[in-house]
Amino acid sequence: MPAVDLAARFLALHRPGTPLLMPNAWDAGSAKVLAALGFAAVATTSSGFAATLGRHDGDVTREEALGNAADLVRAVDVPVSADLENGYADEPAAVAATVSAARELGLAGCSIEDHTGRGEDPIYDAGLARDRVEAAASASGPLVLTARCENYLHGRPELRDTLARLQAYQEAGADVLYAPGLRDLGEIRTVCAEVDRPVNVLLVRGGPTPAELADAGVARISVGGAFAWSALTGLVEAARELLTGGTGFLDRAAPTRTVIDAALG
């Protein structure tokens, strides 16, 4: 399917009150499994992909992230959205170049964050952050552009500033708005009511359930690196079991192998 059609299909899946459940895959194989299980779209995960390279989140290059996104696009027929972190650049023109490169991959969407990844106060100045989103939007073409406000992940749980930033990103051309780390239902309801774009919310441990988020007006729910960490949890548990002479992991893996074999064709 042409990328423009995939993008339109992807955006149409964002329905406030009936949110798109969008898992984050870390490689082509996990993307195939998720698509085969029935998810209507998938996204990349910067932290999950970094782990496959033996690195922490934020230690992946632009070229590596785009290569991973291209792998997912080739692997599945559903829309794919790429986590492009901060665009791998500070200046708006360089962010636009990253989004333009992503556009050539056949993606349906991408996201851009408003933090530098550096220092004790890593959030970009509000004006520069808006300019970065505007540059990304100018280069995105049919891609569904998600603009992220990172306040709540970086020690700035300030709803007023977060909402002002999201509204600015909306005006700058973002198609979807996202403030990862929001977990208070009242604040989530406020964000959904005060912006005119679909809102994505990250599932967090101890936070609202998908049903509660739907009732709050959320249009998309993602999991970040949680699925990758769940997979690695299985690895750690199986490895520890083997180190103590156990083999129960073989029995636990057998049913899953059937699902994976079917997904991989």
C-alpha cells in the first residue's frame, strides 16, 4: 500500500474514546508477531531497539534508528510509526532533514521529542521547541507527525507548561500530541479537552487502564519499551532457571513458539 494511504489509514485509527492500541516493536520479528496477533499499527521503540544493540536509550544514531524503522516497514503491512527521539538534532532544519529521510522509508508516522537528551534541564526552550515541530511538520508530507512534550519524564510535572507546549505544537502542525509520563486521569482529561488533536498516552505501571484512558478521551495508547522489557524478562528468568539446573522454560516456550512460527510464515 502506498505510504500516503498507510498514513491516512493510520490517522483514521485515532478515535477519541475508542483509542488505537499501538504496541512498540523493537525489530522486524517482534513487529511481525504483533501484526499477526491483530494490532492495527505498530511503532518502533527507541529504548527497546537500543537494548538489541547492547546500549541504553538515547545511544542510537540517526542512521541506526532509520534503518530499524525501514526493517519494520518491510516486515509488516500495517502502518508503522517511528520513534525519532529528538530528531537527532537541535536545530529545526536538521530535524526537518531527519523527518524528510524518514518520509522516504514508507512510514505512516513519526514522533519528535522536545528534549535534548543532555544536562540537568534537558527540555528545549519553548520557542525553539515549537520551531522544531514546525520544521518537522513542513517536512513530514503525509506522515502522521506526533509531537511529544517530555516534561513529565524529566522532572517537570507541570501541567500548565505541558499543555501550553502541546497547544503550541498543535498550532505548528502536529497531527497527534503526546506527553509521556502523564498518569493522573484528571490531567489526562484536561489535556484531551484543551487540544484539538488526537492525544496519545503511554501506559505506565500503576497508572490508568486502557478502559479508563478511553473514557478520558484518549485516541491512542502506546507501551514504549514495555514489551521489549517483558521479552527480556522472559530471557532473564529462563537464564536464571538454567543456571540452577531447571528446564521449565522449555515447556513455557512451546506454546509461544507456535504463535511465532505462524507469524513469521
